Amino acid sequence: MLATAHISFFNELLKERTSTDLEVRKIYGSDETEDLNFPPAIVLKPETVKEVSEIMRYCHENQITVTPAGARTGLSGGALCDHGGVLISMEKFNKIINIDEKNHQVVTEPGVITQVLQDAVKDKGLFYPPDPASKGSCFIGGNVAENAGGPKAVKYGVTKDYVLNLEIVLPTGEVIWTGANVLKNATGYNLTQLIVGSEGTLAIITKIVLKLIPHPTHDLLMLVPFFDAQKACEAVAAIFQAGITPSGLEFMERDALVYTQTFTGDTSLHVAENHAAHLLIEVDGFDPNQLMEECEKIMLVLSEFETDEVLFADSEAQKATLWSLRRKAGEAVKAQSIYKEEDTVVPRYSLPDLLGHVKRIGANYGFNSVCYGHAGDGNLHVNILKGDLSDEAWNEELPKAIRELFQEVAKLGGTISGEHGIGLVQKPYLDIVFGNTEMRLMRDIKKVFDPFNILNPGKIF
């Protein structure tokens, strides 16, 4: 709990934009990470950089913990107030400040919904590619904090590849810009990229400058059923080895697709009993003839594998349906059971081995898993279902299974998070991929930015 004097300060600063009501605090005490809930002592909703600065200055002076939060769609617990204290919601920072058509840039506040930003720049013929599954609800600031990816990352890269400059408020309350609004910058340390993916542990982002590119005018989409899930994974690398870079290449195990159909009520797509997995493959660009040639090359590659009839989306509506089934897979699996989601990533050629390890470890420890993800990046989301597992097995044995899985990921040259971040729930496993020296360097960076450890404490380390 906060002292009365602290609450009075925040109430005076923000007027009607604070809350200590328990029900409100419970709402802001959770994100999409499992069933965790850590209500803060108070919820603050600043509207200006000056207000954020004043909050941080006061909290620094009084050593009050602060957790920044956006739309709370994260899956690693990065916005959870597990240390109590203050939660700063950035929901009022919801303006697109300027779309610079001449330089292909946009300046935005962090509380803008990602899809809203994408649609706004698309109206100008421009494209912001990173598109996490929650793009219709997540905030662009959270995407920057977690270095979000999504299906388009396979061709266009992730959030870090588009962030040019950031306005941030430091834990001391100081306000700085981290870089410059230019495409090349070799001036000093790259503070911008240090903040990207730092999960709200170093500073609070208040403005974002993003690079844009011309929006593709055409795309083609196909859904490919496989009789063997590991063969579907093998086909991924084969497509790239044939010289093709799709704009999307997604993997879905059969259960992921079936659960999603049940969850959405959309059963228009027939999934046969012997369909073990599907690949959703998209190509995009500006020349429809070239896209047809790429699809023909992909079909030639697929002819080397045992697949069922390939579905080509023949309308924008059908494309939207297929993408919706993929994007809602996470929600659908979550609706089936208590679950844990692991965000593994390996070099794409090792994807079949990763899937094999998932199923082997699951069999050894007695859990079922549903896998889907951005196969073109080697990024496999492993959803572990509690099902009939006892609480003892879930709480005591499952962490051993996850550690074993992450060790196999590391042996394959991968790492334990591709886009969800470490946050609260993955930090026990960080030693698998980092040694003492790397951990010391990261802890030292945290101390330079945040000497009292008040900003999003308990995350990553």
C-alpha cells in the first residue's frame, strides 16, 4: 500500500485520472499471461510527457516502484505489478502525431493501437509491417517494449527494424530523445535499440518515430495441408532454399486449427482427420505476374512432400478468414485449458527437430501440446495444456520439462523467446542462454538507468 501523502500527490497531479478502487486495480493487475493477477496500489493515467516526468521524479525520490502498461496483451507478464506500487497506463497517449509522406516516417504516441496505425499509414500508400496476432488491440508502445514480430517478420523484419527514434522518460524523470529521425546513424551508442525490447525496465516511451515503406499492391495466399507435421516443418526451409521469401509463412498443428474453428464458430474450412498440420503461405509485392511465378515455384517445392489439396484463397474475404483462423489460435487454445505458452525460436532448418523435441518431452512428462507459429522465422509457439495433469505435476514437474525443452532449443542454436519477451515468467530460464558475464553486463545497464530499481522491477532478472 502507498502512504496517504503519496496518493494525495498523484491525485493532485492527475485529478480524475487515478484509481485506488480494488476492482479497477484487479483489471490492471493482469495481462494475457496465464491466469496471473497482481493489482497495483494505484492506477495512474497521465496524458502528457510532463505528467509522466513528474510521476517518475516523485517515485524516484520516494523509491516507489512503477510498472508501465499499455493494452496488456503481453504473454510474458511484462506489465504485471508483482512488486505492487504504481501502474502507469499509457492509454491516454493515443494520438498519431504526424505521417511524413515525404520521408516515409510516422511520429506516434505509444498508446495507439497497432492496426489503427497501420490503417492510417495505408491510407497514404505506406506500410508498417510488424503485425502481432493482437494487432487489433495491442499498443504500438508495447510492441516497441517487447520488440514484437508477427507473420510479416519473415520478409519485412520485426519492430526494431522500423524504430528510428524514441522520446523516453528516465526513472529519474529526465526526458530525452534516444537518436535521430534519419535512416543511418553512427553517432555514439545506439540508445534507441537498447530501449527497444527492454520490456519497460529502463525507461517509459512517450513518442515513437517509425520508418515506413511503400504498401504492396497485391498478395496471394495459400493453405497447404500436410499428413505429417514434421514434414510441414521441413517444407519451410525448402521454400527458402528455392530462392523464395514469402511475406508470411505460418505453421499450425491440426489441433490449433480445429480449436480455432470451434472457438470462432467458423467451420467453412474442411480439416480432414489425417491432416496433421497446415502451412499458411503468403506472397506479396507490386507485380501480380511475379507473384504467380513465386506461387508456381512454391508448388514445385511442395510437390516433393506429401500434401493434400492446396487451397488458394480466391477472394479478399477468404484471405481474411484464413488469417483470422491463424491470428485467433492463441485465444482458442487458451479457452481449452489452463495453459503455458513458450515462445521458442531456432534457425528455420532446425524447426523439424524442435517440434520433435516438444513431442518427445511432452510424452515423457505426460502433457499435451498444441504448436503453431511463424515457421518462416523458426519461431514456434508451444502451448502446453494442463488438461488432466495434477497440480503437483503442473507446478513441480512442468518447470523441469520446460527447462529441458529450452536446453534443446539452445543446442539447436536458438533461444527462449522470439517475440514475447522474458518478463516475469521466463526469467528462471535465462541462465540457459546467457552466462555470468552477459548477465552482469545487462544488470549493470539496468543500474545505470535505474539505480534504485523502481522501474518494472522483477522482470527479466
